[in-house]
Amino acid sequence: MHKLLVKTTLKNYNVYVGDNSLEEFRKNLSANHSKVLFLIDKNVFKKCLKIINKILPASKDYHHIIIECSEKNKSIKTVEKVCKYLSNNKFDRKSVLVSIGGGVLGDVTGFCASIYMRGIKCYQIPTTILSAVDGSVGGKTGINFNGIKNLIGTFYQPDGVFVETEFFKTLPRREVISGIGELVKYALIIPKLYNFFLEEIKKIYLNREVSIEVIITSLKIKSEIVNKDEKEETGLRKILNLGHTFAHGFESASDYKLTHGKAVFYGIICALLISERLGLIDNKIITQFLNDFGFINREKFVNQLDTQKIINFMKSDKKNFNGTINLVLVSKSGILTDIPIKEKAVFTTIEKFKKMFG
């Protein structure tokens, strides 16, 4: 098992990765806590009950709620349900919330923990590759509101993250591919690790082999960035948003038929196309990227999505200001953030992408 320390201005916490991480979770539940509420993804509860039973007995006074997780349920209504349960069952400021699920549940759990009694302890037990390498670490919490992804949220760091790789063996292929989308991002953010991530992604895609090494490497990259720019104040952390503005547009316009990770993968391709359009990179970089990662399957319905609808959702992205779409792009010298792009250029890029990849 591996342990990684994440340092932030609010708190420091450990990320445990490996077969014994759940045992570490049991040790980390403080004797000083009053109650524990586990929020458990419905599908995870059905498929992984044996693993979950290793976790629940960690607390003498534990409660659990089974939640059907989807982007549509990442909502105020779900938050109200959780907070009402906490209140009705007399949870206090020494209580603990624990997420057992993917990124949607992790975001909701973190958000509820941050607002209930102005903040209670929160632990993350991610059960997907996507949430393990991205959402569980960094402290971004949030829910969707008014049709806009992650519009309401907070920065609130967990008190510990426990990555049990046994969960990954139960994932459907769709979720495996979704996790790949975030891993592709790191291949471009850290060019010297491009080949490492390419080979690891091939293993995951073809054989569903998820090495601890690729998870640890991804988390080290993210934690180092978060350590330096926890709340995106200097702009450094924004490089982790590569492809995400397009992705949120694709996700929302598809009514979430596209998984987040697959949408990020498509968003990265669009970001590369705009980067080429602006002369920031050569076409050979795009050609190499598509040759390297072209084995990832394509969703044919994407070319049927309304481009203007995608753009309208992109306009609501939190990274925009003054009514201008701002993107994270790729250049020969590295990742660039807050690059204002005219709507016409975005429209043309999406149309080009749809012809290439739909």
C-alpha cells in the first residue's frame, strides 16, 4: 500500500492507495467522532457488498443512505435529503460523512460536509478510476443547478482518501473508459510522462489492468498542483481543467449520455484543434495524439448534438468572465489558461470535431 500526503492551507491529509487502504480507513475513524453517515452509491452497494461490509463495521454508531447516483441527482434535492437525515438523527459537529462511490457522490458528500453545521469531517472512498485519480483529491465540491454543471459548490478538503483498487474490478466498461479521459489529460500536462500514460491507458482499455503506479502518479501530479494553488487563485490549478469547458458542454447537451471522462477526452481534442488554429501547436501534435489514442471507442451520436446548444452550456462555465469563453489550451511551451476565444472559432472547432469523431 502507498501513502501520499496532500498539503493545503485548510488542512493536510493522507491518500492511501492499495489493497489494505480500507484497514487504514478503520484506523483513521477517530474515537472522538459521535456518529458516522455513509453515503453509498446504489450500484456499488449491489455489486460490492462484500467490500462494503469491510468498511461499515468500522464504526459502532454508523448510519447509511443508499443514493442512486447520476448527474441529475447531483442536486439541491439530494443535498436536502442528506442534511435532513443528519438533522433528524441528531448528527453534531463531531460527526463524520463518508462517500463510497464515484465522483458524483464524492462531490455531493463533500458539499454536504462543508455546509452542515458550517463543516464536519469528511472521508472519500472512491470506487471508480475517474474519482480515484481526480475528484476525490483537491477539495472541489459541488452540485448541478439550473441546468449548469457544478454551479453551486465549495472548496472543502476531505480528512482522508482511501483508494481500494478491488472496487475497480467490478466496474462496467463504460466507467473504465470514463476514467481514461482524465488520465489522458495528465499525459499532456506532463509531456515527459506522455509515453508512461499512453502505455498505462492501453493496458486499462484493452485488459482492464489498473496499476497502482498510474493512480499514484496522477495523484502526485494533482496534489503538487493543489498544494501550490488550492483555490485557483494563481491560475496554476486551472491547467487541470484542460478539455473541461468543452466537456461540460458536451455532457449537458447530450443530457449526460456522455460520461464525464469520455466528454473530457473529446474536450481535449477540441482544445488541441483550437490550439492549432491559433498557431500554438503544429498539426503533427494532433496527428500523433489521434494516432496514439485513436483506439478509444467513439460515440456516434455526438455528431448529432446541436453545436449551438453545446456552446450555450459552455458560456455558463465558471472559468468564463465578461461574457467571453475562456479556454485552457496547449502550446509548445506548456499549458495555457484563461485564453479568450470568440464564439465563431468555438463553433467552427466543434463542427470540425464532429466530422472527425462523430
